[in-house]
Amino acid sequence: MGYKFKDKEEFKEEFKTRIIAKYGRSIEQSHITEKYMVLGTMIRDYAAMNWKASKEEIAKKNEKQMYYFSMEFLVGRLLTNNLMNLGIYDIVKDGLNDLGIDINELEEMESDAGLGNGGLGRLAACFLDSLASLGYAGHGNCIRYEYGLFKQKIVDGKQVEVPDQWLKLGNVWEVRKPKHAVNVKFYGSVEMEMDIYGKAKINHVGAQIIRAVPYDMEVVGHNTNLTNTLRLWSAEPAEDASNSQEFGEYIRDVIAINQNVYPDDSTEAGRYLRLKQQYFFVSAGLTALIKAHLRVYDTLDNFAEKNAIQLNDTHPVLAIPELMRILMDDYLYEWDDAFRIVQEAVAYTNHTVLSEALEKWPVNMVRTLLPRIYMIIEEIDRRYCYDLNYKYYRSDLINSTRIIIDGQVHMANLAIIGSHSVNGVAALHTHILINDVFKNQYAIGPQKFNNKTNGITHRRWLVYSNPQLKALLDKTIGESYIEHPQDLEKLMNYVDDVQVQEEFLQVKLERKKILAAYIKEVTGIEVDVNSIFDVQAKRLHAYKRQLLNVMHIIYLYQKMKEDPNFRIFPRTFIFAAKAAPAYTFAKKVIQLIHAIAERVNNDPDISQYMKVVFIPNYGVSIAEILMNAADVSEQISTAGKEASGTGNMKFMMNGAITLGTLDGANVEIVDRVGYDNALIFGLKVEDVETMKRANSYNVWDYYNHIPHLKKIVDSFIDGTWSDNKDEFKIIYDELMFKNDEYFLLADFDAYQATQARIREHYKDRHHWARMCLVNIAKSGYFSSDRTIEEYARDIWHLNKITVK
Ligand SMILES: *Cc1c(COP(=O)(O)O)cnc(C)c1O
């Protein structure tokens, strides 16, 4: 194994031999899943040579490495990506073709890795791709979830969750590494004794011990031999699990850890399980990391010099007390020395300003599940308060920034105190962190705070998933943008070139045809590829305001029904979104979209002007055919709520026009393309703040004084969309009896007017194409390569590595 084929003929030989060796069958007799698995394993082994060389090079040069701890890595499929990054796609494609196999059919066999749920997880996956491609040693740590979030089916117009069995065919990219397994301890109690030198020795007794076994996945970079590792931890029974727990119960506890990403937290057992997952992968990851460090160096004194740890949101923040525990209890460091190492090694990324998403855990839970960790958290908190009191004499500062407040452990505060860097994910978001959410933390440690605007890997999201656009770019500006995405800027020289504009429109049409065929296949709906494709694809959440989009659709429908002279330029409104299983409002919005689609699409007066489509089971692979077929990118969150967004960047890079609020990274998109090339509307962060502070917003004023708003809102409860008038009452109540928390009615008229302008822009084909081309030209900044260069330079201090 580890054989590297050099050309098509060698590939074919190897492929044939492996099919026979593995399944005892000829190629003709083998099943398509067998062909897929053999190909996947072959590519994994091909890259394994680089993997070994990378590890050796890093050890030889004593290079610093970065470990990205994240609850999610939404990597999507890897076959195409890895073949492309390795530069062997064409060899393999042609070789398979000779053998009578269509590579596209094998690509379709792969499941999206079910290791996450949305933007945060996709960011982690984009980062891994950029790290390897840029030559940085940066690895991931996560859990090997048995099932993904869930598979979304639509039954009678409603979301139904079914298990996402992404491991059905196994995961061809992973390698089980039992020799690196470690134990993780939960529950029990802590006993202290004095050793012969008078030093306190900690014994964690009566613990539930669970074995953590790593499965390593190669992370293959583009045009480089450097190969990093995504390590997925799996829970198994420990051999010495000698506590008093009944055996069946123990096994159930073990299995539960791997079962799902974000288990239901509506019960206490569910909340314990989430906390358990967090500690499980963090403890296992750090223990293995310390051991690896000690295989190369004989001390941990230089741990922070050689290892950077990035915490993706607060889920892995237990890394801070856990690293303290290991350093003090296992390697006998004094508190101050240990804390210095921890702070120097750890950095924290904040992803949200929504208060309900800023994690807090009850003290009782943490103490029960993780008794030793809780002691350390308490001590970090005690020392923090002591130091601050000495420095400032400001109890208000202390009480708002300490870790333990009112019986709860505030994970973000723990992260800020225990790290040297705190970053937001877009300029506006970091501004809000500094001036609002973490204002007091900023006053105490301003040097920790910095911005790292998110990015997306332009390889997956442009070069590989949009070959039509790639071909046009290659021909027009050359291929340098593939290595240096900022070179997309060269396209600015061609935005007025009528020929290039025409060719771009042709590319877009091709992509729209591909999406239209997929829509027909999964929903049965025929869409007009000459209509404007208006797409909103993201998790369903009140703050993202899919409902605002829906209200506009209702508005157009009602107006066209009322006035036979009012007709719009044909539009296809496309939605794709999963709603959290317990999020009733979000699920109702999905149901409403289906009810409206049913009506609109089947109304002969209307359906030639407007269609509504909901694409089920949104995930990475669907995003890859959806974003690049869009004309309009809906980014309409309430200003101040979307930290960055990355969907907005994928659309932009493929030449869609942002229709958005000044929120998250939309602000930086407009900074680059200008207000002529993005359609911006609505309240700004300051407006929202002012209205909230003055308590001046009253949804009923809008409802009572603007007839078309009343008509739209009334349609939720007057039987328009369902024979049962109560069917969508939750939506009505959410708007009207919670004073429209996300300001939909306040923003509606501005949104509607901006939507109307789209038609004017679109009618002039060349003008529209020019706008799209400007967006592509300015999108290089949003490559995650730029983001990773900034992290590497400002936070991690990594060197680039060349592997022969
Ligand atoms: C990019 C992406 C997201 C993030 O979308 P936002 O619009 O930024 O919320 C979520 N899910 C998938 C599958 C993605 O590819």
C-alpha cells in the first residue's frame, strides 16, 4: 500500500488489482458502492505517503503546529476535493472512463460528512483546506458523530427529521488509531493528599472512565505535499472501567457520546450529554497533544511555543481548565507557570452576540460531571477577582466579567480570561463585541481583542464546484487566481467587455439549468431558467428573517391577484433551510413556505411570473450547486445579529448580487463592490439600538397604518394559507405579540422597494452582468486563504512548511 500511481495506466492496474483483492470480483461484477470505496481508499493511501512525510518534516524542523478545536467540521464530500487538490483528477477520471466507469457516478456515492450543522462548522472545514493549501501545520479535533444533525424530509409540506446515516458505507477517509487512545474521566470525586515533598497530590476517584479512540482523516492541501490531520474522537468502553455503574447503563452512556451532534437539550440528561461531549473531545485531544509534544521535546515548558490552540466558539472552552489540570496534576506545574502556558497557547473565536447562544452551565452540573475541572474553574475565577480587585477596586467590572456569576459558569468569560486572543468574525461583529457584548472585558484587556473576517475556500466554492466559471476566468485573466485569489481583481479590466459579459451570462445560464434539473428531480417543480433566481439558503432562524422574504412573496402574490395590470419580471424564489427539531416557529415557517408554494405554483394567473421552491435537506453538496446558480443572494438578517455569514461570500464569488442589510460581512462586501453593485436596505445597527433604547418601536403602528402590511399579516390567521385558521397562528403571535423582535415590519417597505429595483437592474442584461463580474472580481478578499494568513500572522505565529 501507499503506492503512488504515476499515470492513467498505472492507476487502472492498481484499481483493478484492488477490486479483486478486496471483493474477489472483476470490475464488471463489482457493485458501484464497491467501486466507490476502493477508489476512496486508493486516494487515501496515495495521500498517506505525503502524510508520513509531513509528520517527519514537522518533527525534524521542530515546527509549531496549530490545533483547531471545534464541535463541528462540516466538510462535505471529499473525493472530488482531494483528487483536485492532489492534481490527479483528470488521470483518475480518464482511467475510470477507460474501465467504463463514470467518475460522476462514484462522486455521487459519497455522503456529506455529518459532522456539523451550519456556518460555524463549514468555517472550520474551509480553514482546514486553507491551512493545508498554504503550507501551515494546522489540525482539527472533533467528535466522530455516528449520525449527522438529521436528514430533512418534507412530508405533507412539513419538515420531518430522519437519521442521517452518513457512515452507512463507512468513512473511506479515516484511519482508526487505537494506539493513540486515551481515557477520559467523568463524575466521581476528588481526594487530595500530601506527597513526601509536601505537595498536594490529586486523586480523582470513583470516576466513570470512557475510552477515547481517535480516527484520523487526512487533510489534503492544494498543490502541496503538506498533509494535515482531522482527528475525530470516538467513545468506547474502557478496559478498566471499574466504577459501580451497572454494565448496560455504562454502555448506553458510552454510545450516547458519539450518537449525535448537538443532542436535544430540552431535558437535563440532554444537557449533561452536551457538556460531556464537550469535555470528552477536548480532554482526549489535549491529552494526545501533550503526549505527542513529549515524544519530540523532553519538557512542556515550551508547549505554547510549539502548539497553538484555537477554540471555535465556546463549546471547546473546557480546554482551558483541562490543560491546567494536565499541567498541574499530571506534570506537577505550579499554578502560575501552568496558567502562563495556557494563556499563551489558547485563543478564542466568538461567533455570536445572541444572548441565548452565549453558553452558561449551572455550577452544579459542572461540579457533578467534572469535579476536578470545576475546582480549577473556581480557582481561576477566584484569582481573577483577587487580581482585579487589587488593580481597579471596581466591583462592577469584576461582577460582569468574572466566570462564576449567579450559580452559572460563563464560558465566554472563561475563554477571555484563559486566552491571549479573542477575535470576532467580521469587522462589524468585532466592533459590537468591543463596544457592547464584551465592553467590560475589553476595558480590562484591550490587547486581546482582534478581528478576523471569515472566509471561504475559493477552491471548493469556485474552482471545483463551478467549472464553467473557472473556464471563463482562466481564459480571461489566467489561472493565477487559483493560487492567489486576490488576483480575481484582474477581472475588473473586463467588467465592461461585452463579450465577457455575454460569456458570463452563458455560464450563469448553464448553472441555472443544472440547478433547475435538480429541483425538478427532488421536488417535481419546473422552473424557468430565464427567470431571476432569488435564493435564501441558510439555517432557519428568526433573526435570519426568512419570514421577511416570505412576506414579500405574499405581497407580490396578493398584488398580482388584486391588480391584473401589475405583473413582475419572472422570479423563482428558492429556499433551502433546516430548522432545529425543537424550534417550533422555524418549522412553521418551512410549512408556510410550502403552503405558499403549493398555491402560487399552481395558480395559472401567477405561476408564469413567480414560482416558490423549497429544496429539502440543505447541506454542503446542495450548496455547491445552489449558490452558483443564484442571481440574487438574500442576506437579510436584522442588523447586528448575523456575526459574519459565509453563505454571502459563496454567492458573491459566483456572481450573485447581494440583497442585504448592513450586517455581518455584508458590510465588507459593500465596502468592496460599492453601493452600485450590491442592493442594501433597511435599518442599521445604530437604528435598531436607538429604537430599542427609546422603546419606540410598536409593531401595531405599522400594522394599523400600512394597509398592505395588515393584509400580509392577516393572511397568517384568516385561512388564506390553510383551512385551519390556527395553523400559522404561531407566526402571527410571534410578530404581533412579541412586538416583532426582529423588526420585519419596520424593514418591509425598504425591502420591497429594493426588491423592485432588482427588476430594473436585471432588465438591462449587460448592466446586470457587469454588476456580477464586479462581485466576482472583488471576492478574492473573502477567500479563507486571506483569513488564515491573518490568523497565522497575528495569533498562531506559524511558519510555512515545504514537504518534499
Ligand atoms: C456556507 C454554509 C452555511 C452558512 O450560511 P450562512 O448564510 O452564512 O448562514 C450553512 N450551511 C451550509 C451547508 C453552508 O455551506
